[in-house]
Amino acid sequence: MRSIRVPDTRPSVVQGFNAADNYIYGAVGTGTSTNLIRISSSGSSVVFGSLSYTISGGDVDENGYYWGTDNGNKWVQIDLRLGSATYGQIVTSGTVTTAPEYPIYDWAYVSGGGNYLYAVGYSYGLVGIFANTYLLQFNRATKAWKTITNYGNIVPNLISTTTWGAVYASDDNALYASENGSGQIWKLPLPPAAGSTAKKVSNGPSASSNDGARCINAKGL
């Protein structure tokens, strides 16, 4: 794992890796000043387009589209397919009819996971203690959310500032999620895969804000 320092000094936490051109795409800025940028392996970046609202999570799917979201409430789909007549343009955007059942801050496309984007949500128990972790899916066709798995209280006894701030995927039908408060990284297999129990795979740094990007064809950790 490596970090890249981007010259643009605005907040940049919404990133996805495009396997078709080997660039990372991220959203920087807030509100109507938000831009989509393209980042090279050296860390240099160029502004790729304008967006009309703050983006909290994003990824590039198997077809070369960047999908951005505002905490699951809005979506934007941008064409990153080289040679396409709509290259670099917003293809669809809108607001969901029903918000996700639990708070989410990032989403990812999972190879083999169907026509969905996946996110990790959470709930709180008594006195704001971190409670259960949930797997949610966003239907790219209907633009509807669904909660599909409750993994239980896998990161117990954390205070309410805890969130799953970054998610990314691999080719083994699983989602990886980084928990901001503890820095723990968990593997969350998509059901109905055998052994679809959440598994802690690593300890990373804690962070108030983060994101992750990984090639959708990368091998599992």
C-alpha cells in the first residue's frame, strides 16, 4: 500500500482506480466547486471535470464508469471509456428515492458481485457505542439501496465518532473496509459465498477522513 500526495490542496478522499487507463480518479473540493481529477502514479493531477455537489465516496466499475455519491443520497455516473462519444461527461445523476438504511461514506464495485455498488454501514447502541456493521448494495439499474448482511458488532466498544470511511474490492468476491477510529481493515465476503463471515486482515492508521482505491482485478488480500 502506498500514499500519493496530490498537488491540489482541496479535500480529496473520493478515489477509484480505472483498470482501463491505470489512472486514479478522485473528487476534490466541496459543493459547487467540486471537481473530478485524474491522478497519475507519480502523483501529478489534472482537473477532469466539474461536479455540482460534494462527493463522499466513489469508484470506477468494470465498464469504465466513475460512480460518485453524496453519502448514498445522490449519485453521479461519469464516462471514463477512452474513445467513447461521451468520454469525460456525466451520463446519469440524481437523488435516490430512499436513503440507505445505515450511514455510508464510500462504495465500491466488486467483481462478480452483480450490477451493484457495495457499501459498509453501521449502527449505534447505548450511549453512542459503536454497534453493528452492515453490508449494503446500490442497484446501478434501479438506483435503489438494500441492506443485505448484518456482520454484527465486529469492532466493539468504540465511541460514536467511528465510521467505515474507505472500502475497496478484489477479484475474490469480497469487499475490504477500513474503520476510521481504530484503523482496522476487514474483509467482508459477499453472500452467499461460503464462509461469508467478516475477517480482520490488518491494522492500519486511524484517521478522521480517508479513502481507498484498488484495481477491481487485484487478487484478494
